[in-house]
Amino acid sequence: MLTSSNDGVRVGASVEERPFRAASEQEDSRALAPVPSDLDVFHAFVSAGQRLAEIHVHYEQQPEYPLTKTEKPGEKLDYRVTKMRLSKDKTSLIYNQFLTLSGIPPDTYEYRLGNRSALEWVIDQYQVSTDKRSGITNDPNREDAPQYILRLIGQVITVSLEAVRIVRSLPPLGLSPEEKSSTSPAVNLN
């Protein structure tokens, strides 16, 4: 998805470079791999953009990633969240005193919203807090859907992993390392 005129210029420059590269590779019988056509690259990016839009717009319809749910013996069944926290290795999430979720794949953290992963954003935003000035309490728990936050965590992990997979599958644009670092999206896949 092109987000600025600079991205369009870079894509255009990359596309313009491809015929020359393809011609020189055809002349060289030792070329290792064919260069995708401009149209193939364009269609790959369009398809990826459509799929990314689909999973983000409909994130609540995505399947939950299968996490291991460990309930604390002797504790009452409880899906309310006060403040969640990750384990030091980030493979487990202490959901509350009753429940721990484990088996979080490391690639979950590769998909980033600014300076943190989507999962870390959910952990930060979905907690009970009280505004000091107004005294108003923000409680993300839903009485009508007690497992909403639990489902959301699984869905956010699914969307994160799928977004990383989609971005990694994109064909290269032929940008120099300097151009790559200046145009890199929040997903850090190096």
C-alpha cells in the first residue's frame, strides 16, 4: 500500500530499474533466478495490501491463536482483567490471578504499532485505571462478554503473525539499504 508520494517514487524507480536488470540477466546465462515482472510485483503488493486490510478491518472475526490456558488451582473462575503482564521471556501472559496464557510465538512481537507490538498495546490499553483528576474509572471488562479480552488476545496474536507472514512474503523492490531503512514500515523483519 503506498502511503506517500515518496513511496510511489521509490516503487516507480524500482519498477523502472527491473527491465534493465532483467535484460542483463537474460544476457548472462548464469543468472540464478528470474526477476519477477513489474506486473507480478505490483499484483503481489496489491494482494498483500488487500489481505492486510481484510485481517485488520475484521480482526474480531479472525480465529484465536491456540494458546495454552493454565488455571490456578483453588482460584475461582474469573475472566476479569485488572492489569495483565508478560513473563520475562514474553512467551507467557499473566492474564489475572486465575489464568496464565502461554505459547506466545516470538514472531508476535515482530509486528509493531510504533514502538511496541500489537499484543503489548492490548496489554497496556486493556487494564482497569482511574483518572486522577476526574476520578473516572476505565474498566475494559465487558459484563455481557466476560471472555472478550481473552478472545481479543488470541485474535491479535493471529493478526500479528499473519501480518508478519504477508510482509515477509513480498518480493523485493530492489531498494538500496539506505532506502530500505528510510521507508521501512513499523514491521521490523530483518
